[in-house]
Amino acid sequence: MKPYIVICEKFSIEAQVTLTSSLKSSNLAEVVKLSSLDELADHLPKATALIIRSKTKITRELIAAAPNLNLIITCTSGFDHIDLQATQEKNIHVMYTPTANAQSAAELAWGLILNTHRPILDSHKQIKAGLWDREKLSPGFELAGRTIGIVGLGRIGQKIATFAKAFSMNVVAFDPYQEDEVFEHFKLERSSYEELLKQSDIITFHVPLTKETKNMLNRSHYEYTTKDVVIINASRGSVVNEDDLCEALDEGEVRMAGLDVFAKEPLSRESKLLKSSKVILTQHIGAMTEQAFAKASMEAATLCIDFLKTNKTQNSLPFKNNWGSLMFND
């Protein structure tokens, strides 16, 4: 049977043309672009490959409905929307696009850092309301000289380190799985998680969501952090326990937080986060730039073409990264 490729979500026109023209010209595959995810069920029996984003949840039930499926490519850097255990059991190749979103995600995280250190939004709201009462604005903090702790020194974390050094900040990083050469390149010493919590004025998370990173920051960790610490999370919502963060904000253990991701999205109207004046919230928009969208689409198209023409796999999941033990010394 000729391969049947289903593009499930948003995909750039240029990437779609590249994919279609390359595969159709060699009569290698048929390519279908859905106009809505509601159409997916009708295509699963024939599908041999799915190109997805985070709205398409790859579950055991979906896999069972797609007996010919042998390739999934997600146009994302995260992969918690895919049941990787189930794909492994069925020998389905899974690939992702980790480089495409890195710049956009890092810039968004840096925007949260800036907004948690200067009253930009509060000042904006005052002016829009016809007010000019600067004395009611909280004084800001300069970033220069402050210490930022980067949890996860992958592609995004590395860009954050570069930004931080440009702002004359001190940088510490925790990543037990990153190569020594990367730490050496950025002139960073390896920090333990406990040391990072104790030293950092800002803690920013850039890790995948795994069993080991879920609730990576929870109530037990705030005894180690500085009183004026700022928490930034632009990775995955469940990495930071939201209820514990709200409690720490209320009790003055955390000065501010900037969050682009949440345990459940959209964020519930009942969330405690909405009641706090000490948080900056955005709608999981880290990868929402024209450039990231185009790069992720084209990277996925290239991965698909290479696989069908040469059986070559790149950026495969799962990778060996358990984010192991975070046990502290007594």
C-alpha cells in the first residue's frame, strides 16, 4: 500500500508544497491536509504517517484505530501529548522538531523575566485607565548582577544563558544529562539542583515533562530558595506545582512568577493563579511566532521525506533522558 500521510494541524503552505511535490513527483505517497481535527478519525484506518502539533493527542485508542501507522512527526519541542510507551509497543517511529521553536520559546521566557522585574503591565494598565500615578507602582529590579538559575541546559536553556550574560547576570545551571562541553562553552560550572535553588534570584525551567520532572518544583523546595526568588516556567505546566507556587506567593516565599504553561490548558477560571497579583500569565505562546511555525513545518516535512525515501530517522523519541534523582543531602 502506498504511504498515506495525514497533516493533522496547522502547517505552512511552503512546507506542504515541499512535502507534496517531493513525494508525489516520485509517486512515493499520498498527502492529505485536514481542515479540522474532527476529520482525523475517518483517515486513521489508512494513515501510515501523521504530522501533528500538540492538539493531536496520540493515545492507545488512536493507535488502535490506525493499524497501518508507522510514523508520527510532531512539530513541537515537547512531547507529552504522545503516549511513547504505546508507540514503542507498536514499533511506530516518532520524531520531533526540537530546534524549530527554541529561539521563540527563549525570547518569550525572557519577556516573562523582564515583566516580573519591572511593572510594565501595571504601568500600561494605568495609562489605559487614564491614570498617571507612578508612586503606586512597585519599584523594579535591575537584572544586572542578579543570579539566574537555569534548570535544563538544552537548546532553550542555552539561549537563556546567552541572554543572561548579555544582561551582565550571574548564571548557574542544573542539567545532569548535558555534556561537559556545553557547560564549558558557556563557562558554567555544574550546579546541583539544591545549590541552584539556594543561589538563584530567578529560577527558570526548560525541561521536558517526564515522570521525573513532574512537580519538579513543589512545596518542599521553597525552604531552599531565597525569599525574593522569581519563578519562570515556559516548559510544561506540571513541572511546577501550581497550588504550591500560589501558597508560596501568598506567604511571601516567592516574590513573582511568570508562567506560559499550565498543568491543564486552557487555565481554569477557578485557578488560584488568577487571583494572585504576583503572577504574569500568558497562554502557552512560547512557539507562537511566524518564524517558529515556518521552521517547525519545514523541519517536519524534511523529516518525513527523508524517512520515506531512505528510511532515515532523526530527532527520534523517546531519547535517553530520565532527569533522574533530585534527592537532596541531609
